[in-house]
Amino acid sequence: MAAAPQTQTRESGFKTNPDYKITFEQSPRRVRVKFNGETIADSTNAHLLFETRHLPVYYFPRSDVRLDLMTPTDHHTFCPYKGTASYWTVTVGGRTAENAVWGYPDPFPEVAAIGDFAAFYWDRVDGWYEEDEEIFVHPRDPYKRIDVIRSSRPVRVVLGGEVVAETRRARFLFETRLPTRYYIPPEDVRMDRLIASDKVSRCPYKGAARYWSVKIGDRLYEDIVWSYPDPIPECPKIKGYLCFYNEHVDEIRVDGKAMPKLLTPWSKDWKEKAATVPDSRGPVARP
């Protein structure tokens, strides 16, 4: 792979923001990337890069990447914490993914370990695999835990001034560094207020979700409820249950107490306020 241009004179952002965190850890899993039917990366020495306010990213040793299928481009970007990134285009059997691969051939000293590695844009290739299982959306964080626990505590969801769900049979989903989510059986939801949506999303920890909007009077609350009709085997207890965005309903009450509205990436004003709140998605402090 070609070296980065020799014009980098800016200082590392760590000098002015020492609280910013980047960690780089080897994964014990075999990780593969496929494009147009070809395996273009295959490694038992892939590393996960954890960075404040970013999802984890797989980096591959260059020796485990099909460099013969990649061409360096003139595109470069600058990261104040990693340095200048170089990019490569992948071509396999007549299909091309432009600038789908990047690396930092001359990174800042604080992250020197990433210099011999390359990473792929998730959505510019066709498939990702950990061992023999396909994974979706982004790498699963090994420091994240999900627990789904049955609870008889009363849960009430209020939207548009109406009670749209009320139950003593919720399943509480506790996910590391995210708000508690309350999954409610359909029998305890005002299904007559729900309108099926075409929206579908994927979670690497739960599977594929479908969505509903809620209509209260003349107002439509779009894509505010979701469910996993066929969750991945590691998360079976939420199958078929419905969950409302804490961030968008009037309130969710548990044991009669209104749950706080936390600022999360799903909040409407996340982009405006994220920089002013403690980071809940950055690397976990290691002992």
C-alpha cells in the first residue's frame, strides 16, 4: 500500500484533549470480509479499534488483506487523533468499490500500532463473518453485555396524552451504556393505535427489527415502536415483544415512577447536545 503524503504537519489532538480515548486490541475471532464472491480479508489477528463516540472498527494486518485486488487512490482524509488516512479501491470480477479501504501508514505516535493495518467501510463490501457466522451493521463489542429479564413491575407508556401500553409482564433489556428498554407483549399494547411501517433495521446484538408508527388523534408518531420477530439465538426472550422509544414518548412509568429521558443517539437533539454530555459509548476503562 502506498504511503501517505508527506505534508502532515498538524499536531496530535491528544495534546489538547488528553481525555480522548483510543484503544487497539487483538480479537480472538477469525474475521473475514467478502466482496463479489471473493474473500478480500481473512485474519485470525484482526484488531478492534475502540474510539470515543465511535462504534468499534475491525482493522486487519495488511498481510491478511488481498492487496492484489486493491489500487491506491488520491483520496486522503485527516483525523486529529490518528493522522492522515490513505485510501484504496477494491476491484473484483468487474465490480468496484471506490475508496472502500483505508489505513494510516504514518499515524501519530500515540496510535503507532495501527500503522501496519487496514480497515474496510462496512457498507461498501458484501459480507462480514466472525468465524463461520455472518455479522451485520458493525463489529460486536466484546465489552458490551445484554441481559433480558422478566419483570412483574408495572410499566405504562404514555404518548399523545394516551396510555398506549400497560403491563406487568414486560421484559427489561439491559444493554451496556444504553438506557433500559421495556419490551411489552402485544396483548398489553394498544395495537389499534399502531400502524405497520416499512422500516427495517438491524442490530448486531439482536437481529432484524420491524417498526410501527402510532396514531393519536390527527398526529402520527412515525417509527416509534419496534420488535424483533426472529431475534438472533443469543437474544431469544424479546421475540415478538414490542418496545417504545423512551426518547420519543411522553413518558414511561415503572412502578408508577416516570423514567428519566436520557440523551442517546436516538434523541432528536443528539447531534446538538452530544458534545456536552459524558460519553457513554467510548472505550470502557480497562483495569
